[in-house]
Amino acid sequence: MDTETQHTERDRSSRPSETGDTRPAKDPGERSRFALASRAADAVPGGRITLTVLFCLVSVLLLNLFVAQPFAIPSGSMEPGLRAGDRVLVNKLAYRFGADPQRGDVVVFDGTGYFGNADYVKRVVGVGGDHVVCCDEKGRIQVNGRPVDESTFLYPGDSPSEDSFDVVVPDGTLFLLGDHRADSSDSRAHLGSPGGGMVPVGQVIGRADWIAWPAGRWTRLTRPAAYARVPAANGGRG
């Protein structure tokens, strides 16, 4: 047996090539992916630039459908916090994994069949089982017997409500009010409509988490502390 020849061939396979190229050989699968991308780029007008733009557009579309959606504030019903023309980012995952809207959340919802054929933005004042009353002897809204101090977000000069109401929110629905009570068509205005002014949780598109535009108003929207001491409808903590 020619052992010298065998040894030489074996050594040659583990040594750098005679050209001095020490780079590892490319994986065949990687070469195939590059070739596929190159063929795809050659097949469309504009080549790689067009593919990059298409990829970005698809990514934005997927984010818009499943993660976050921009929403233009159409009116002054949520002033002073949100002004007409503001753009907010709506967190569409906020209530997707077992979490429910909480009192104080600002939500965007589809009002079709309940408020009107449009999307609306309002603040959650009552959740399923809550007893919401307006107003007590000091002019405050009460939720489950606890008065709520809305002064930190209510429009200056507005009262909590010019209209009296006394409602129990059905399970799986929400009682929603605008912060500019004198300029908001909300649950109060639809108490006699189908659904009694309540909006099913399933109609909620998401929670408004950020003011994204104008740039000078960029800020995070947080749940006010006013609702923190409200007891749950069953007598527990809210």
C-alpha cells in the first residue's frame, strides 16, 4: 500500500489552498439563498431597491394589522389630553392575551351598531359589573360607590356630566366617556340605543398608548391614578 501517497492527500485537504485563500467554503444552502435573492431581484423592475421597498411595505402592513396602528384623532372630544389632528399609536396587543380593558384606559373601538359607523376614541369609566352613577352631592361620578376625582384629565370648566345616569355595566362590555364632556357623544348619549350605550369588549381595536404626532406632542398615555381606589363590582379591589 502506498502510505506516503495517502498521507499527502489527507494533509492537502486540511491545509490552506495553494492560492492562499483561507476562507471557509460557503454552505451550499447559503449559496442557494443568495442565488434565489439575486434571481428575484433580476426578475422585478428596479432590482434590489424594489425588493427592499416591498419588504418594508409588507413589514409595515403586518405591524399595522397585528401590533400597532396609527389613529387620527377626529375631534376635540378627548381634550385636553388629545387634540383634533393628533396621531396616536394604538397597541393592538394590549388585550389579546387574556388582559381586559381597565378603568382609565383610553381605547379606540369600532362603534358600528353601538355609537355609529366609525371608529371612536374614549376613556373607559366602567367595566363589566360596575355600577356607574352621576352625580353625587359634590358633582362627581361614582363607580361602585367610590367617587372618582377626574380633575387631572377632565376638560377645564367641564362638569363630569350635565346629564344624570345610573347604570350597571353588563359583563363583557364597557361604559365609555370623552374627557371633554361638553363636546363628547359617548355612552351617555346612547343609553337608549341598541346596547344601552355599552360597547362590547370585542369591538375594542386597542389601547391608545402614545401620541406620535405632532412631534412636539410625543408622549406616552398613562392610566390616571383616579381609578386606582375604585373597588371591583364584587367588593374586591378594582
